[in-house]
Amino acid sequence: MTKQLILASSSPRRQALLKQVNIPFSIRKPNVDESQIMTNDPVEKVKQLSLLKGNATSLLEDNEVILSADTVVSYDHQILEKPKDKQDAFKMLSLLSGSVHEVFTGVTIRSAEKEITFAQETEVKFWPLSESEINNYIASGEPFDKAGAYGIQGMGAILVKKINGDYFNVMGLPISRVCRELREFSILPY
């Protein structure tokens, strides 16, 4: 029986990464209340959120495999969510300026037979940023739907001095590891 991947996310970045490696998928966005996950530990938070999303997405056919994920940015043991407004974005980007932070993505893959959950970490170092650089980036509008107030795959790339780990994890899905794990569910790139 051919397996069918269901992406439990409407994230355009996750969709683009799956398309990049030629894995066909359908989208089934879960309806969850993320505020019920109360932990401040970034690894536990992304794992619990990916599990919450994955378990809220129903398996409608025996051949379906659900893929869910969640990404957070952590600086000095503080989780940086998506910014609420310009001031919040400025505060986050100022914190990250000239320093190292971590990006964690939790992934859950679930079928009728089995389920796995893991978290991937990538360290990111920003250049020192001036107020004007931060304000210009905020004016682009890019920070507002991104954890930590930046997107490495967009204009936010100019903020990043170096990374240690999986670049795609910073985008929201550690695609290489995901592909390796999907093999165990009989889903392979075409």
C-alpha cells in the first residue's frame, strides 16, 4: 500500500522544503490551542507542540502518515515567539544582535502503526546590528510571522553571521533528518 504524507501545517516554508526534496504531500491544518503548552524549556516546548499538532490531525485512511512540526528561537534560556508588534520585534532583534541563539524544531511523524517525536537544534550567530539596521528590517514586514522576529530564508539572511547545525532547521523543518525518519514510514523522495 502506497503511503500518503499529510503535512499538519500551513507553513509555506515547510511546504517548500518538502517540495524541494520531491516528497508529495497533502495539507491538513490542525486546529489547536498552543497556549496549553506551558513549559519554558525550548526542547520540551517544540516536542510537545509538534505532538499536540500531530495528534490533533486525524488519520482518515490507513495509509496516511502525519508530519507536524513547531519551531522556536531561544536566547539565554528565554523562548522568543513571533513578535506582537514593532516594539516587540525591535526588542527581540536587539537581544539577538551580536550574540548566539538557538533555534529548535520539534517534529512528530505518526501513522496508524507508530509515532516518533524528536527535536533538532541549530545555533545561530547574528552580526552586531545598529538601530537603523533593525528598524529597516522591521519596516520590511518580514519579522512579524516568524519566531525570533527574523526569517533566515528571506531578508533576515543579512543578519546572520554564521550557523552551527542544519540551515533548514532554522527555516522550520530539518528536512534531511525528516527524510531519514520518513523512510521508516515507507515515504521516500521521488
